[in-house]
Amino acid sequence: MDVCYNLNLNSPQTITAVTTSRIQELKSQKVFEAMLSSAAGLAIRASQIAFALLASLGIDGTNYPTQTDLKNDTSYDYIIVGGGSAGSVVATRLAEDKKNKILVLEAGHTPPINALLAGLFVTLPMSYVDYNYTSTFDPYAAGGQGNYTILTAGKMLGGSDSLNHLLHTRGCPDDLDRWAKIVDDDSWKYENFLKYFIKSERVDDEEIVSTFPQYHGTNGPMGLTRETSDKVAPYLASFAEVGHPTVLDLNANKTQGYTQPLYMIADKIRQTPAKSYLGLVKDYSNLHISTETRVAKVLFKDNVAVGVEAIYKGKTYTLHAKKEIILSAGVINTPQVLMLSGVGPKDHLTQMKIDVLADLPVGKNFTDQVATTLVFKTKKYLLPNPLDLIPDPTKVPFPVMVGSVALSKCKKCPDYQVYSLLLPHDTPQLTLACRDTFWYRTDICDSWQKQVVGRDTLYTVLANISPRSRGSVSLRSTDPFDDPEITTGYFTDETDLKNMVKFVKNFIQVGKTSYFQKVKAELVGLDLDECSHKNPGSDEFWECYILNRAISPYHYTGTCAMGSLVDGSLNLLGFKRIRVIDASVIPEPPKGAPNAAVIALAEKGADMIKSESYY
């Protein structure tokens, strides 16, 4: 019999100015000279070798649909606003019926070639394919990033799935059961929703498929593989030693433990929906896609969505939808489009001098699984391995472990999730993860790098996967090209900070295991000046540490949530012929990275649309 127990755990600047300042810092001559004179520079230059592989992999500009020729007052059956993770899926499924004429309007570009190579993911943030969003001023929980949290979001076909960190984690079955309860619709229960995870997948891992055939698909568009490494064995054993078992697959019958995860990689190429889905229908004559096209507003007639106003290369087009408009612009941009259209909080729209069509809580309930970083220096070496400086660009450049942990064995679902990177000694990978992936201040990254010289590193991002705190997205102006105002709300519910302390103290118990003791592992980076007045190891110290090392893992959800903005069929409440299908409808975040759930949600959304009768 399993024993159930609890573990024993001893005047703000404008956003534009700050964003510009931050980018200038990152791209300053001083920073780049330092990089080019260090191992980081060697790795960046070595990554250029990747492009020599492109021809042999068959990667070129023909992977995506061609640009459509927009004409004013043209009618389509469906207009999809946003060609990201969800929009690509919905467009593909609707295009399979050749009777449908579909238009996808995407604000970004087609993905650049380096977006398809896993080893080059670090080259994508803070580029033209990233919205480069920055939060409002936050002196409480954004000290590690200069009081403005960097919020990466993909600005291209495939959206954030074209630049994310490639992990494929579904969360916990209870996530879906909660959604079903919120909208009083059993079709969202896990037992009924599972088929959409399966439909989306093409798992190329014999061990997983043979062990869990009832949980995984092998014929879907989204190729999934694992990259296993023997180097993680002593670390997995260490986590097992403190009560967190090694599991084969967190997406099957067990949602707690540590694993080497599935990645959105197949045939050596990132499986962005821009390629894996849209690539299936890119030559269909009924599919029309216009990139670099910003939707200014949805057009309504008597609360019926009839079209959109879109801007392409400075010209405004009115485009009509005979059947439906589907908003798939994402957690930040979907609420922006709705508010510009007159749907949103009355007080805010009135302040912005926008005629109010409906007073709805658009942009509220912004949720992000706030994280912190913990760095262990582990095994010692005397000399660097030059081969580590030139990673294979078709693979994730380091072994990764994903851990899902509950503080009580009574719980069905985990409380926190960790993404642990095993970084080799004396390479730039820690700096690249710290500065160019999670955008910590340069002094923080330099300090960590100096403290791990000659040692392998376990670089861990620990995320609160069920935060209670909520933020918001609101308009900064009525200009559709102006970034919305994003308030993260991190730790505004004090329970989140208390829980994060528990999570951190639980995680660092691994430092007491036999392997960590053998290699004289040590947690580094605890000498931050902001917390020097706190007793090291105390709850007060860890609260201070977390607040000064808080970051976004880029897991946003909730700004057009089911139950408050859309119903169980994802229809916008109070309106006809308009749905929202993207991560913004998720009312409570899945207990894992949300991209897998978003793709499956889009599969379900497309099925719901196809089941409607319009004539």
C-alpha cells in the first residue's frame, strides 16, 4: 500500500524607452566585443557552420504557402487572425475541405531557416521574428531583468512554436477536467480530449510508442522524438534518491517524476506547425495566407462578425467572412484585436475613446508560470573539451531533464516543474541560457559563469505551474502597431511566493545526495547583494532570491478565458460567427508547457467549426 505523506521542508519610464534601452544594452559594442573574445563568441561563430547543412537537409524557402495577393472587399468563408501555433492547425484542418475558402492573416513573417534547427533556438529571441514584448515597470519581482520582464513571443507563422524551447509536455489529466467543469462541457474532459493529443502527434520513439500505445499517435502532423543521453544518468539517480522517480514519459499514465523529454523535432527539423501542419496544405488553391499583415479590428454588424480591417504594407483592406472569423493571434494580441474592435472592459475602452460593443473582461486573467533559476556546479574538469564549442545544430545543444514534482504523494498532479540543462564545463552555454534566452542582467550571468569555471553545471529553471497571481493585457493606444501594455502580476498573490520557497527548498535537496556529495556539487549565485541582509537558507532569504531572480518561462495563458469570454465551443460570448482559438482561452494553465495543449485545443476547435451547419 502506498503511504501518503507530506515532505518535510526545513516615476516609471515608458515601455518603449526601456525596451529600446534594453535592446541597446544587449546589442552594444561592448557586449558583442566581450562575446567575440570569449567562448561565447566562438560558439556563435561556430553556429554558422549550421547553414552548410541546410542543403543536405532539404531546408529552403518552399516549406510554406506563398503570399496571397490581397484585394479590397474580397470575401472568404473563414478568416483566421493569426497564423501561429493554433492558427496554423485550424487553417490546415479547414483547408482539407476544398469547398472552404480560407484566409490567414499573420502579423509576422515566414520562419527564417534557422528557426527549423533546434541548436539555433538561441538566435531567434530579440530578433525580427520575436515581438520582443516587455512588461510594465515591476520593482517587486523583476529585479533580475532591470524591473521590466522580457516576454518573448513568436512573430511569424507557427508563432511561439517556431522559436520556443521545443519541449512537448501535456500537463496533467485533471487540467482538462477542470476546464470541462468551468464551461460545463464534458467534451473537454481528459478522457474525451485525449484523442486530440493523439491526432496531433507522430511520435518517433519505439520505446514510448510500444509502452504507451493508448496515449500517443504515430500518424499526426507533429513529429516528436527524444534525445537521450547517458550523461544524465547520475542526475536522474540523484533525483530518485530524494523521492522523485525516473519515468519514461510524463505524457502518459504518470505525471510526476523526472524524464528525458519529448521534443518537437523530427527528421532533424523543428516541428513548428508552420511546417508540420501548413506544409501539408501549402499548395491548396483554397488556402490564402498574407504575412506581415496586421489586423486593426474585427467588423461587426448587429453583434455578428462579418469581416476584418487589415493593414498590409501601409494599405488598409476590408475583408469579409461568410462563415466565421477565428481569432488565433495569441494571449497578447487576441485581446488587443478585440479591444480595438470595441469588445473589452468598458472603463478601459471609454478611456481609449473606443465605442463599446460589449463590456467583457478581455485581457484580464493573464497567467504565466513564473520561474526562478538555480545553478549547481557539479563535476570538476581541468581542461575544456573543444568539441563542446561546436554543437550539432540539428539537436538541442545540451542534455535536458524535465521534472514534475508534487510536495505531497497524495496529489494526482505536480506542484512545480523544472527544466534542468546539463551544461558542459567551460563553454558559453550558461551565458547563452542566462543572458540570451532568459534575459537576466549581464552582471548576473557573468557572476554565475565565473563561479562555475572548470565545472559541469546543472542549470535549472523552476516554474510554479499553478500560480494564483494574475496580470493583464490592455491597450497602450488605438494604434494596432503599438505594443499592448502587459502587467505580469507576478507574486501579487503572496501564496505564490510562499509556495515557490517550498518548491526551491524541495528541489535543492538533491544537493545532499551521494553523487552530488561525491563531486562536491555546490549551489552558486547565492551571494546577491539585494539579499545580503537575509539569513542564508532562511525562508526570508529564499523569498528575496526568488523575487530578484524571477523570470518568465514564456508560458502565457488566459486573457480570453473559457467561462468568462468564450463558451465551451470557443464562441465569443454575446456574438455570432466569431471564435477564439489559441492559448488565451485556457482558463487555468496546464501543469506543463502549454504548447502541446494549444495544438490539441486547436484540433478540437477545428472539429467544432466543421461540425457547424451554416446553410
